[in-house]
Amino acid sequence: MTLLTEDQPCRFSALDSPIASMEQYPVESGRKEDYLDCMETAVFGAVEPPKRSRGRLIMHGMAMFGREFCYAVEAAFVTPVLLSVGLPKRLYSLVWFISPVLGFILQPVIGSASDYCRSPWGRRRPYILLLGIMMLVGLTLFLNGDAVTSAVLEDRNVKRTWAIVVVMFGVVMFDFAADFIDGPIKAYLFDVCSHRDKERGLHYHALLTGLGGACGYLIGAMDWGHSALGFALGSEYQVIYFFSSLTWGIFLTMHLFSIPEKPLRTDHGSAASLLLEEPHHNGYGAVHKEPPPLPEMRQRSFSALSEANAVTPSVKQPSSEVQKRMTLKSLLSAMISMPSHYRCLCVSHLLGWTAFLCNMLFFTDFMGQIVYKGNPYAEHNSTSYATYERGVEVGCWGLCINAVSSALYSYVQRLLLPYIGLKGLYFLGYFMFGLGTGLIGLFPNIVATLTLCSVFGVMSSTLYTIPFNLISEYHKAEEEQRKLGGDERALESRGTGMDCAALTCMVQLAQVIVGAGLGALVNLAGSVIVVVLSASAVSLIGCLFIAVFM
């Protein structure tokens, strides 16, 4: 395979030869005109990946469906499972702190490591596969830990201790892997798609995320314990595990085989270069015959990955220098010194996820205590406690409405984008969520609350798509500037994986903030109603930040 690099100037017969096509055509003859067309296409085929079909993009988004399905199962069953194995209340918050703290520290390392991964299977898919296996192991331990320890151990006290350890370890592992996997999935999409297909792919991601969450909540809402499948598998938790593991395994496999990923290779010579390998010999970027020499054209520099993944010029370094950069200290330094527009995007993403998690983590409790006026601390055979449980069940249906509206709004975004742009969509999502949660807090009745649950989906779709669309736009602009010989310092030591990881770090940081501060705020206020009001306030602050700084 022959690629044009900075050491191999492109040669054409005319300086103003137009770019007519982005497709790859094999060289069938030695005629000069045919060769010119092919070489123009080969150069820009390396810059712009081919158009991806709708089916391929949907297959790529199946990982988001499976991930959100499993997330919904965890959200519905984590509290009952942890309480059923006898976890002390003082350790309950520890479960929610370990995963986001580890994620916030290690996420940039994973993201940057995937930028420089030289696996023959590609840069992102090895990490996605490893994290996907970790998700499956965590889900297995989480939903089956009590059954496994009961089958292996006989002593009641020992069994209780090990059940707590196994279930906690499963929850932490699942959260850790599920949070981490989002960054490589988004970077994988950016690597293999053109700019237009990136936007389409992100919309399919949002659609399938909403559908996956809705299906997960529906599976969790059904009474499987008294069904034939429940009797066959042993318990309700085993039925839920069967559906979850089957869904995740199938959809992860579809995702991994959706779009071929080109490996990142080093040509060991005087200077390292990036090579793209195509499984089929007629793929884009391939030149089949050595052409005769032509009059030299002005030299232009093209990275082989270029706009498709915005790999920085600093990748073209000896591997020892790459490994030297890949330390936690240097990566944090690169994040801190990132351009101001990236830093503002991270801050707005942090505000958005803080508001969203404020509401989502405590919404079912809000429905039980405030809307239905139940009491979770009453006797379990009392009417007040039964009313609280009914409120929690209705709250799960509200979360299902959130998931469905998230899927529907992903299509509304595509219709609104030409009219109000990405910044307008970003502002609109935060504003609708802040207004809706504020109204829920001020007027907590059943009909209004369930109706306004649809604005949760607007925020969810916004958080899953708009920030990553903005990263794509930023990298596109920076790549254009780099091609024109502009300042390359903004791109130094950063790749798409790191920028996606930086955004995902904000999700972990938001979890830490919410877990550390919201419980104390509820105790101080004496009412769960402060949860939705805090979510509304933070979201409206995010609106102002977007309007002024984005």
C-alpha cells in the first residue's frame, strides 16, 4: 500500500486541478488522465472516509442500546439487591463513590491510550471489547452474587459477608466499565465516519440509547418471579440477568463488526508515519500501480487519518516519545491546557450532568414521598409504606417515558439543527429541562409530573449527542487550520479519544458532586423536593453559561 505523506510530495500536471470525487477507483490503465483522477481520489479518500450506510450506522449504535438496557436494569434493581444481601447503610454511598472516582482519574489515560493503540484489529475496538466483557462480568456478579454464595457456602454469617463483597464488586465493576465504554465508542464512530456520517451516527446513538433504556425499564417492571420463565431459571433476578446478558452480548457483537476499523501502524524508518490498512485491496487510500513521475506540484501535508479521527501531528513521533507522553501527569496537563472552547464545553457538560443526575438518581423516591405522600420509613405492612412503593413503581414508568422521549427527540434535533444550530439545541435542551423540573417541584401532582417526564428525555438526548457533535466540529475546524499551515499547538498531545474521555470525566465528576452534596442538602432541607429544585437551578445556570461562554 502506498500513502502520500509529508516525505512524498504529491505530483500533478496542473496546479489548479479540481477535486471532483471522494470515491476510490482502481487504476486500470496507465493513461495520465485516469491516473490523475485516481490519485486525487486516493489522497482525499485517506482524508475523508467513504459514506456509511444507514444499516452500518445502526449496527454501530447497537452498543448504546445494550449499554442503556443494562443501565436501566441496574437502576431498577441495585437498591433491592444491595438491601437484600444485608449491606449496611453506612456502606451504601461507598458503592456510588468508588466507580466515578476511579473513572475520573483513569478515563483520560484510557482515552489517550486508545489514541495510540496499534492493535491489528484497530485502535478502539480492543478497548470496547475488554470493557464490554467487564460489564458482563459485573452484571453477572451483581445479579447472581447472592445465589452463587448461597450455593457454595453454608455458614450464614460467612455467606452474608461474601454476598455483600461479591455484589458490591459487581456493581462497581459494571459502573466502571459502562461509564468508560462510552468514550471509545464515540471515538470509534469519529474514526471511521465522515463529518456528515458522524452527525447521523450520533443521532442513531441517541435514538437507540432511548429505546434501550425504555426496554430495560419495561423488562424490570414485569413480575417475572411468578412466571414460567421465573420458575425455570430460579428467580426473578436470574430472568433479568438472562435478558440483560443476552441483549448485551448480541448487540456488542453487532457493534464490533459494524464498520471496519483501520489499525494504526508505525513505519520504522527515519520518521514514523501513520498507515491505514484496508481489508479489501480496493479500499480507499489504496494505490495499486506505481505511476510514472509527473511534474511536481506544491507539497501538501495530509495525515492518513486526518479529519476522520483528528489524530494530532504529534502521533507522528517515535513510539518511545509517545509512551513518554502517556502518563497521568502529562495527560492531566494536556487537559488543563486545552483550548478555551474545549474547557467551556467540559464545564457546561459538568453542569448538565449534575442537574440530570440530581433528578434521575432520586426521582423514584421523590414520586413516593412527595407526589404520592408515602413514607419509606414506615412499617412494611402499613398503608403509608404501600403508598410509597406505589409511587416508586409509577416513578419507574416516568423514567420509561423519559427513555421514549429521548429516542423521539433525537429525530426532532435533526429537524431543528438547520434552524437554530448546535448552540441553540444545546441551550434549548438545558432550558426545557430546567423549566420542566422547576414546574414539577412547584406543582407536584401525578398527571403534571408524568407529563413533564418527557423533558427528561430532551435533556438525555442533548447530553448524549450535542457535546460530541461540538467536538466533531472543533476537530474539523482545527484540522482545516492545520492543513492550511496554521498554529498546531492547540492540537498537540491530544486526540479524539482524549477529548471524548475528557467529556466522560465530567459525568464521573458530576456523580461525585451529587453523591457527596445532595444527600446532605436533603437532610438540611428536610424534604426530597429540594432534589428537583436543585436540578432546575443547576440546569438554568447551565443555560446562562452556554449563552455567554459557548
